[in-house]
Amino acid sequence: MAVLDLILMFCFVFQVLTPLLHYCTAEEQKYSEAVVVPSCTSSGAFQEVQCHSGECWCVDSRGQEVTGSRTSGQRPRCPSRCEKEQAAALRVRGSLAAGCDSDGLFIPLQCDETSCWCVSVDGQEVGGTRTPQETQLKPSCDRKNMCVSVFLCKVKEHF
């Protein structure tokens, strides 16, 4: 085969294959932008924040997007444990269970229809603080004087 024949064959193959290769690359890029591969923890659970193509959003424990959490160019603020407990109580009972502040943290004094009690920063009831509503007395919930565990004592020093 002459050199000229090889050059002509190469040119022909190049002309025919190049558009196909560009087509495959474009299709691959289109699908890679459409397919979201979730981020997971080392235990196999979904990471609380998922990101793809410059957008981030919060997900629940099943990997479903939390409505209204999608942001562009910044990390979203996902619901706290307190806010998740509130939402669950609203779905089940139609009333709030946990009281949360504007940052999503548990309010130290929690009350329901029958009593009031103090909770630690992680929402755990502090023993000996439950007071019946009919007494019209509320326990003093100074977190600096409440300690459920040594770890929480260290955490609450920052509040």
C-alpha cells in the first residue's frame, strides 16, 4: 500500500469517526450532568448534604430531597434534630412536640398540655425537672447548672 493510500484512508477514517466521537462525548456529558451519584457516609447512610453541578440540597435518611433546601453556590442549612422532631410530631399528632429556637436548637424549657421540663442541648430530658402544669410553676432551666453527661457539660459551656 502506498503512502498516499494510507494518508487517504486515515483522512477518510478521521472524517467519519470524528463526528461520531464528538457525538458520544456530548451524549456522555449530557448523561453525566443528569445522573446524580449520591454521597454516602462510611456506614452507608446518605450524607446530609448532596451536591451536583454547583447546586447543593439536604436529604432525609432515605435520600429524598428536603423541600426548599436547594441552594446554588453555598451549603444549605439542613433541619436540626429539634426541627425534625417538630415536623414528625406535626405529621403524627398535628401538634408541636419539641420547642426549637431560630438556630434549630432545643429550647431549654419544654412544655406540653400536662407538664413542663428542662432539656439538655441535645433534647434529652433533665431528670427531676418535670413539673405539672396545674401548679403554674416552671422549672429553672439554666443549662450551666444542668448536666446529662460530661460531654454535654463541655458542649453547653459554649451556649
